[in-house]
Amino acid sequence: MAFARLAYLGSVTLGTIDGIGQFTRFSFETAFWTLRGAGKWGRWRLIMPQLFNIGTRSIPVVILVGAFVGMVLAVEAYRQFAMMGVESRLGGIIDVSVVRQIGPVLAAVMIAGRVGGAVSAELGTMRVTEQIDAMRVMGTDPVAYLVVPRLLACLLMLPILTILSNLVGIAGGYLICTKGYGINGHEYRMFSNMFVSNYDVMSGLVKSVFFGLSIGLISTYKGFYCRSGAAGVGRAATEAFVTSFIAIIVLNLFLAKFLNDMYYVFYGYDRAMSAMG
């Protein structure tokens, strides 16, 4: 019994190490073909459909989720702020929360759910039906032809969708606070401008770039190396979303810490404390 457990543990450990190595090699290969093909306008013929599928078709769900998240923040926070008589400052809290954390994370999660699984299923089906092997036989590198356009589409469209999510989230919070709770619109906007800085906006966009990169790499990797059969394709799609979601949450923690530290470096401790106060 003890030997069987050790054998199982060793198998899992070796499988994990092998998976990490395979993903690392896949990432370097993708980076190589991305840099090698930079400046080739012919690639846009492959990228444009992916921009439409990943970006344009995701706009409705991003708008819907972003707007209602801003509204929910306003509803949940209003009572506490009203008890202290500072409900006019609610706009600053909502807007900072949206542009720094909620907007980028929710946009990334929506893309991971709507696009990540679809990309993995598409590439997984091509793997199962041996279309990827056929491309290699014909002298076309499948990473350059299939992976790079989808990765670049995620990388380009997620910051744009994040901006859209931020705008509708701010608008949703403003609508609930001013029209629903009667907060003075001028004071609401004044405190929003006071609390939200350009660095806050850029922090959210920087996060969205890393989120897009992680979603593109993970979803294409899971589809590219999926197991055979319909069950393998379905499992790859599920693993793509789950792994992308975990990567988004973990990256958000480390990026938040790093960007906060960079704020102290660029603007100084005193200015950071005054902004927080």
C-alpha cells in the first residue's frame, strides 16, 4: 500500500514537471514565431477574424456585467457611507474599485469563459482530427498559423474590453447614486476625479495586458495538446477556463502589489498617503 502511494505520488510529480516543461517550451516557441513574424502584414489576414471573434462578440457580455457590477457596488456601499454622512464620496470609491480591480478582472474572466474554452475546443478538435499534423506535413508551422493570431487577438482586445468595462461600470454606479439615491451629481464627479488618478487607470490596463497574455497562452496550449477523443476536447476546454481563472486571480495579487510599490517609487510615500487619505 505504501509503495503504491509512493508510485502514485512520483507519477503525479513527474507528470507535473513534464507539463511545466512542455508549457514553457510552447511559450518560447510562440514568442519566437510572434517576433519572427512581426511586421508581416499578411498576418493581419489571420488576426482580423480572431479580433472579431474574441473582441467584438464579447462586447455585449462585457457591457452587461460591467454595468451591473457598478450598480451593485453603489447599492451595497451606499448605506454605510450614508450612515457616516459621506455618501457624496461614494463615486471615488466605486470608480477606483472599478478601474483598478473589478473592471480588468471581470473582463478577463468573461473572456476566459467565453473565448478560452472555445479556442481550446477549436484547436483540440483540430488536434483530434489530425489537422495540425497535416499542417506540419505541408510545411506550415501550426504555432505560427493557429496559436500566434489567437494570442495576439487576446493581447490586443482585452485592454480595449477593459476600458469598455470600466466605462459602463462607472456609468452604472453614477446612475444608481445620482438617480436612485439622489446624490448631487457635481459632488459625485468631483470626488471621483479626486480619488481616481491616471496611474489607477494605467494600472488596470497593465493588468489587462498580462491577463490577455495568460488567457491566450493557456487556452491555446490546452487545445494544442489535448487528449484524443471528444472527452479530451471537452476536458481541454474545461481546463482552459479553470486554469485561466486561477492565473488571473494569482496574477492580480502579484501585479497589485508590484504596481502599488511602483506608485511609491514614482510619486513618493507622502503623495501616496495623501491620495489614500
